[in-house]
Amino acid sequence: MLSSSTATATPVSIAEEPAIQQAIAPEGAVRYGSLDVDGLSIAYRESGRPGAPKLVLLHGFPASSHQYRNLVQALADRFHVLAPDYPGFGLSDRPDPATWPYTFDHLAEVTERFLALKGFEHYGLFVQDYGGPVGFRIVSRRPEALEWLIIQNSNAYEEGFTAAWDGLRGALWQGRSPETEAPLHAFLSPETIRTIYLHGTRRPELLSPDAWESDTAFMQRPHAVRINLDLFYDYRTNVPLYPAWQRFLRERQPKTIIFWGQQDLFFTPAGGEAYLADLPDSEMHRLDAGHFAVEDHLEYIADRMRGFYDEQVSAAP
């Protein structure tokens, strides 16, 4: 008869257990977060070392910080980069426009508070499209915060408007009604959002469809159409502020580099050239590009920004 035996397990010490690999963020990795700003969750992208020179990227229409997804990473070796989503955009909270006014004053107030909570007291400022009205409001109140300025197709002069603005300037701003709003719904359609990205680019194959698909998806959310129509209407409040912003630039003379897509659907080349009258020492780069020039000129813009900072900003007495 076969004899039976009892099997015994040999304990394995913790030291012998296989190591569990922890996530390690590579240099230049983008970090994603959100911050409570007076009861609103404000989403953001961030990269770079906290001790590096600080740089804020303010997005335009119809986008979010997603438009800077590549630039945030490209500049992480040199700067501490921060790109927030405004309320109502991207992954930030979208309070009901019936109770929360969507105005550029309000977006600027929340963004200014966000930067303070993040510890961004002095920084370079990159403004594109809506980023101009938001950013110029902030630095007009806190001029000491601005270390240098990067402008990419963001208007501050009357001559900058293309014919695409006629429905706003000639109708909506003269009297808001369902009739004057109706034609503007087309700007929020998937076809137009795609066109905003592709119009004027010579290399459409360099533009990721994720850009306009992301914006289009966000436009389907509750309140999105009303939020954008409210801001279309409120954009009229920016134009009377243009002389004050121009005076700010003329008197403060911030170190400025300008990247201007010459085929922009919304802003004329003359709108970019107009800055040179008030900022004669600024560095101008005229790009064969459209509204979102970072999409197909990423390396060019990132390289010139690094060089400009090293030669004109950090080297300045």
C-alpha cells in the first residue's frame, strides 16, 4: 500500500516577494489636475520643474488647454508651464449660465484667482484668441506679475477683425435676440470647428483630428451652446478696452514675441502688425498658418520661445 504524506508550504518572506514597479514620471511629463477656485473645479495641465521660470498658457475659442497639449510638453525642459481650462471649457466646471454670468470679466477673475492659488506670482504669459481678453485684464490689474509676453493670433486692435466677425459686430452686438443669434450657431457646428483648425494650413496632415473632435465633443454638453453665445455677445466689451491695453503695452514695454498665423479665419495679418506700433522692439514671426499655429508650427514656436527668453528676458539687467 502506498504511504501518504502531508504537503507543507514554505513561507516566503516579504523581502523575497517580487518588487512592484512604481510609476515614474519621465522628464517633461505632463501632469493633470484640478483646483477648487471659490467653489469651482478648474482643470489644468502642468509640466516642468516648480523652480523653473513660470509660464502661463491661456487658450482660445473653441478650445481648451487641450490646444497646448504638445506645447506644454515641448517647453517642460525650460519652464514651469501651467495651462488652465476656463469655467465652461475643457474639464473645468460648467455652472449654469442662468445663474453664473459667462463674461470675460468673470473668466479673468477666476483665472487670476487660480494663478494665485497655484503660486504663480510672476510669469510669462502666452495668449491666443480668448486668451488675450482674459490675460490683458489680469495683467492690467497686476502689471508686476508679467515677466514677458507671447502673443499668438489674439486681437487688441480694430484692424484685426476679419469678415467672419460681421455677424457679431453688425448684428448681435447691436441687439441680442434669437434672430441675431441664429446665424452664429454655425460657428459651433462640427464642420466649422474643424474648419477653424484646418483653414490656412499648408500641412493638414500635421494636425491631429483629436483637436477638433475634442472641441466638438465638449460642445455637445449641457449649456455649451448658451455659454458660447454669451461669450460671443460679451466679446463686444473687449473692443472699448483696446485703447487701455494698447496704452499698457506702450507704457510698460513688456518683452514680447509675436507669432501670427497669416491665414487666420478670425484675425487679419494687420491685427498682428498693429502691435508693432506700440511694441517696436518686439520680435515678430509671420507664420504660414491659420488660427491654431501651434498645431503645425510646434517646434518652431517652442524653439523661438526658448531662445527669446534666454536672450531677451533672463539676460536683461
